[in-house]
Amino acid sequence: MKVVWPLILLCCVGGSASALDTQVNITTGQWPPYLDQAKQDQGCVAAVIRDTFALSDIKVRFLFMPWERAYQEGMKAAYIGSAYWYYSEQRSKDYIYTQHPLTEETARFYHHRDLAFTYTSYADLKPFRLLLNQGLTYPPSLLEAIETLEIKTSYATYTSKNVALILRNRADIMIMDEKSAKSYQQELPAEEAELLVAQAIPAFIQKGYLLINKHHREYVELYNEGLKKLWADEDYVAQYRARCSRVFTD
């Protein structure tokens, strides 16, 4: 008995550690309309993640915080991951990328309408002050251009502050997904919203994924299969596409 009981105890502990929780925590940040703390469903991406886990009777609690903190906190065992992120090599080492992207986003350069700026390549940014956000993912080509061309940059913690910083001349140009920029513009008085203009040529196009941390690998396949089921529902996809983004199933 002195030998058997410890073995039984270890088996029980191991079994409970791998059991799926009835509620999971996911870190995130403000990025309307995709993730929006002010909305009842917390944004269209939050809704689809919640619906995906609901297929397995799992509730999702989103914890909103600054993006850089959301990324770091999301790697801890108290959370199963972080939502949602563009691809980068470093992120693929820190987390497990889920199979299908949740969004395809077109980022553009935005600036005050009085600024004499026409974008054709990253080299056109050199005379200006570029506003970036801490924790967000930018293409290696842009980061390389910033370093090589010595483009002046400043960083904001919250994306919700970007438009105000541009309109108050604290920076010249910002980068933002076009739907997010529209959401922030809609919060402004009409006369102020009209002052923010976008360049016709996109800055870049990126896809966004839910990241699962390495403490909770057991949720990866569950999530992938659940999202696959949702994407098989034509009505669900049509509503998601209209509100949020095109859908990728391959």
C-alpha cells in the first residue's frame, strides 16, 4: 500500500491537470470593431472566439489591457492565450498559432488633411513623424525601412489615442486598419472626423489569429475544429463577413 497510494495520487493529479476548464481566460486589447470593450459582445472577433468555444461548452472571459501587456500576460498559465495577433516569427516561438485566421485587415497611413503627404513607398515617410503602437505587429519590411531611412517614430500605448495625437500635431502619420480607423472616427464630432484622411495605397495587409499559449496546448485542436464548424455555416459566415472580415477555410 505504501507504494500504490503515491502512484494513485500522481495519476489523479495528472488527470485533473489535463482536464478542460468550463471557463477560460484570454487577454486582449482595444481594437474596434474587432475587439471592443464598450460593446455588449466585446466586438466581432471576440464573438466568434466565444461562439467557437461554446461548441465545447466552454465560456470565454476576455481581459482587456494595453497590447504589450496583453501579449506578455497571455503567456502565463492563468490564461489560455491572447487574441488576436498578426503573424511574426517571434510570436510563433512564444505561442501556438491557431489554424485559420480570424481577419484579413488592410492597414493604411492616416494623417491630418493639411499634411502634404502622398504615399508610394516607405521612403516617402522619411520627412515625417510616424506614430506606432506598443505591442502591435508591423511587417519586417516596414521596421527595416524605419531603421535604414532613420524615420522618426513615437509610440502610443493605447490605439484609442492615435487619432487625437495626429489631430493635435503630436505626430504626423499613423498606421491603422481601415475598419478600426473608421470606428474611432465615428466617435468624433463630424468636423474633427473630416480632418483625418487616409492614403489610397495600403501600408500593408495582414491576417489576425488567436494565439494559444504553451501551457494549454489541449485547446488548440478543440478551437481549430470548432472554428471549422462555424465556418461551415453559410448564414454565420455571411453575418461575420458583413460585420467583420472575409473568412478563410483552407
